[in-house]
Amino acid sequence: MNFSAGESNFTVVLMQRDTFETALTKNIIVVALCLSINYINSTLVHTFTKHQVFNTNPRYILFIHLVVNDMLQLTLACLLHVLSYIVFTLNVSFCCFLLVTAIFTTFNTPVNLATMAIERYIAVCIPLRHAQICTVQRTYITISLIWVLTAIPILPDVFILVANEPLSFFSSRIFCHPEGLFRYPSMIERKNTSLYVFLALVWLTLLYTYLSIMFAARAARGDARKARNTILLHGLQLLLCMISYVRAALEGGLLYLFPIKLLEIRFASYVIVQIIPRFVSPIVYGLRDQTFRKHLKGYLLCRVNASTYPRNRVANFLNPK
């Protein structure tokens, strides 16, 4: 989710509404993209659960956690978008639950990328201890710690909200947006500061692991070169995640050039920031990996054969030899 959009733009959006045809078109596009990406991701999750080679490998466990996190984040973003057109306002308690979960998944992505980079670093630079350090049990413990760590920036804001707002506020209805719920400027500043700290630590982690693996790759080991390319792809995905933090400036510049196109600009930035990055994980980590691609291809071929089998039986029955 984006927490940096200007308050003025947020207020103007509340005052403007799309026509029915435009709103319907936008929601069809968003839902179609969401279902398509989540279908691809769910196929990856299914492939992961059906093959022991994946669910006993820390690398793939971290990857599938990233995929599930992306699915959850994309579903929440799509749900909030559609509900903003259908009902416009939501119950504050329900809105708080959706936004807090969305914020969790937003913070999870960069931390998960850093953890994946560290796992690759251990596999390449400390190969003899990789099996001892990166066990399945420790991987799941690490995933739990990721969720605990990402709860630190947002839970204090929830406690402040509960402590300062009357009970009637939580039964009222608002336009479900971070700036509408977490209205205190200190909350937004603290949240942005926390996220910048997270991103800085992740970038330092990626830089350190990349340089270490790059030096190891000088020995011309294929695994090291492949791991180095994987770290580069981590950086690419992190750059896509960071688009949301220049979203306000980007929208402001476009709005200056096209002052009457606010709704169109907001929708385009929503698709670029919230949807497109979720499409990167299955392409970069799933289809690019030879082992995953082989099992995924086998699963898809089985699905195709299973779907054509009933039609072949019907054809044989109607046209017996």
C-alpha cells in the first residue's frame, strides 16, 4: 500500500467520481489482472505442496512465502479498490483490519527478499555449513520472525488509534484509505520512517550479498553466477516495491501537466504500483528456475490432458470405429 500520497490529492479524489461506464471498465481490468496473477501464483503454490523437493528446501520455502504474501497483498488491494466503487465507505473496524493486513504484507516483501538473498549467500560463500544453518525448521522460524518484525511499525499506530478515538468512531464509516484512518501526522511520519529504515537495511543486505557472491563467481562456478543473477533480480523487485514511495511525486508531476486527469492518473499509478510488481515473483523466481519450471510444466500438462480426456471419451462414443 502507498502511504505517501499527498493529503490534497486524497481530498480531491473523494470529491470526484468516475462515470458508471468508466468505473465498470476500471474494475473489470483490476479484477481480471488480480485473478490472472493469483491463478499463476496459486499454481506455483500447488506445485510446491505436491513435490517434496520443494517443501524440504529452504530456498523454495522462502520463495513460496513471497508468493503467498504477494497473493494476499494483491487480493487486499483489489478488494479495497472494488469496495471503494461499490460502497465507497467502509466500517472503520473492518477498514482497519484490511489496512493493517495490507501494511503487514507491504513490509514483508523487502524483508523476505533480504532473507532470500542471505540464504543464497550462505549457499555460495559458506556451502559446507549451508545444510546445517539453513534447515527447514529454521526457515519457518525465520518466516515467523519476519511477521513479528513487520508488526513493529504498525501495531503502535493501532494502539494509539484505539487509545485516542472514541468507541463510536470504530462503528462509523469512512473512505478506507491510510490517510483517512491513521489521521495523525505523527503516525504517517513514523510509518514512513520505519519503512525507509527497512528499505535501507534491505539494500545494504542485497549489496553485501551481491558483492560477496560476485567475488565467489570469479572462480567460474555456475552456481555462484546464477546466485549473483538472482540477487540482481532481488534488487529489481525491490526497485519495483519502492515505486510506491515516489508515487506522490509522480502523481503530482503528472497532475501538473494534466490537471483534469486526476482519476486516470490515480488509476494508472495504482496498476503500476500495486499490481505489476506482484506479477514479477512468478516470472522471476518460478518460471526462471529450471527445477520449478519442469515440475510446473508437468502439472500443467496433466491438467490439459485431464481436461481433454472427457471430450475424447465423448467423441469416441459418438463416433465408434
